[in-house]
Amino acid sequence: MALNEKLTHFFTNEEVEKKWFLVDADGKTLGRLASKVAHILRGKHRPTFTPNSDVGDFVIVVNADKIKLTGRRPELKKYFHYTGYPGGAIFEDFKDMMKTKPEKVIYHAVKGMIPHNRLGKRVASKLKVYAGPNHPHSAQTPEKLDI
């Protein structure tokens, strides 16, 4: 047996061909949708998955304004942001966030499910979220993905 036959091949970013997926968030539960999207962004659905490389695919999420939460979660969920100044804590309710920027709700949920390092920032940049049914990525011919 040659030495190369025993070694595991680790795929790099350049070796893997990226695909584009389109996900419709209409009527979907936020956490379930976010976990599936994070799985695809990270590349864990591929046999070529490598933990230290960005081998995942691009994901476009449309109809972010029609996402739902179950139970009392819409009344209880709050988003926190700190400006860096004394007294600069900002709390925003889920319902207020859905009125002003529903894309950020899905982005925040998915971002929490990927690594919090340089790789995670690269992976998160492949997520494109839009409030309505239209998106500017038709040139990439995304596959429709049912979640």
C-alpha cells in the first residue's frame, strides 16, 4: 500500500463547486429554518465536508417577513445590542424587529448556529435574506429547496 492511500483528503474552498439554493420562509418556524440553512451554509450536507474550510453553498431566503414563532415566543423574544457607550444597551422586541427589519431576524438566528470565528464570518456572508418574494440573484439560477 502506498502512503497516499491511507491519508484522508481535506477539501479546500477552491476545490469545491458552490451551488445556490432558494428557501421560502413563508409560514416556517424560525429555529427549524435557521438550523437547516446553517447546515447548508456550513457544507455539512456534502460528503466533502471539511471542518476548517468554507465548503458550503449559498442560500437565498425570501419572504422573511412571513416567518413565525410558536407559543408565547413572539411576545417574549428580545434582541440585545450594546453600542459600546455607558448606558448604551439597546433592547428590541421581536415584533418591532419584524416590522422594521425582518431580514435581520433570520440572519441573527442563522449566525448564532455557525462558528463564531473568521470562518463563521465567511460562511455567514453566503446568506442572502430578503423580506419579500423578490431577489436579485436570478443570474445564479438557484435551486428551490424545501425545508
